[in-house]
Amino acid sequence: MGGSLDYIWDGLITAVGLLVRLDPETFSAVAATVKVSSMSMGLSLIIGLPLGFALAQTRFPGRRAARTTVDTLLSLPTVVIGLLAYTFISRRGPLGGLELLFTLQGVALAQTFLALPIVISLTAAAVEGQDRRLRQTLLTLGASARQTARSTLWEARFAVLAAALAAYGRVVSEVGISMMVGGNIKWHTRTITTAIALETGKGEFGMGIALGVVLMIWAGILNLLLAWLKKRSEP
């Protein structure tokens, strides 16, 4: 029992040392995670917010099927997304000429497809949850389609921000896409989650614990923000 506790204690001491002295290798994975998650979330919000609004407000043939497809994609395993992305951006794939494989840009593009269904689905739900009289009032006042969309999204801003944070949390914590598309290359495409998996497998529990602590703090901040946004969105 004592040996097991010493083993865990030594790992914690090593982890604290790595974090306190800002170990370059440890924070290289943190920096890669920040870059990738920022790029993927930027893309998913630019694409997902308009699509989510359109899905909620527009009536078109196949709308129900589109909504079902988006909701189904919410549970798509990350390794499947990683496999599809690898197939498309590999040298023999249709996007092979872009040379995105084993780059942060490639990982960000693949993670965009992970976050996109979350942003679309939750944005649509947030817009649908607004008072229906809001859109009618705006149209009566002569608002354009763009002004109507902007005003509706502003009224649903807390719910939309919660959707963005939910997508961000999924992106930050995923492993499969980063491993398959990024290749887990040291100092280049190694993220927090892939570094934890690799270092723990090598027996380097100190670095694994250090990165785990960073990820837990990150997740805790996201959960606090989600709780705050949920409270603010309640009538």
C-alpha cells in the first residue's frame, strides 16, 4: 500500500515541478491545443450559427430529415470523424494537394466537423426557444432577414454561448481526431490529450498528471461558464 502511495505521490510532485517551472514540452502541448481548438471553434461558429438559425426559422423540403441528420451526428464517434478526415486529406485523398495531414490546420479542420453538429443543433434549439412573436414583430417593423437573424441570435445569446462552450469542451477533450490526423508529433501537433495518452503509455506519469491537471482546470472553467450562462438565460 505504501509503495502505491509513493508511486502516486512521486507523480504528483513531478507534475507540480513541470507546471511551476513552465516546462517547454508540457506547455508545447497546451499551446497546440489552444491553437487547434481556437481555429476549429472559429470555423464551426462561422458556419454553424447561420445554419442553426436557418434550420430553426426556415421551412424547406427535407427540413425534418436535415434536423435528424444533425442530431445523429452529435453522437458520431471521434475516431470515425478522424478516419473520414484522414481519408480526405491524405495524399491519395481528394484534398491531398492541400498537405493538411499531420498539421495543426488539418486537425482543426477535422475537429470543426466534430463541433459543427453541436453548434448547429443547439443554436437551432436556442432560436426555437425564443418567443415566436419576436420574429413577427421584427418583420412588421420592416426588419430585413439579416437584421431579424441578428436580433434573434442576440436575444438567444446566452443559450448560443452555452452551445459554443459545449462544442469547445468536446473539441478540447477529444483524442481520436488529434491522434489520427495530427500524428501526435512532438513540438508540432501533440495536444494535451494525445500527450497524456503517450506519456502515460511510456510510464512518464508526471507529465501525464501535469497535463491532466491543466485539462481538469480547463474543463472546470468551462463548466462554471456553462452554469453561469444557464442561470443568465433562465427567465
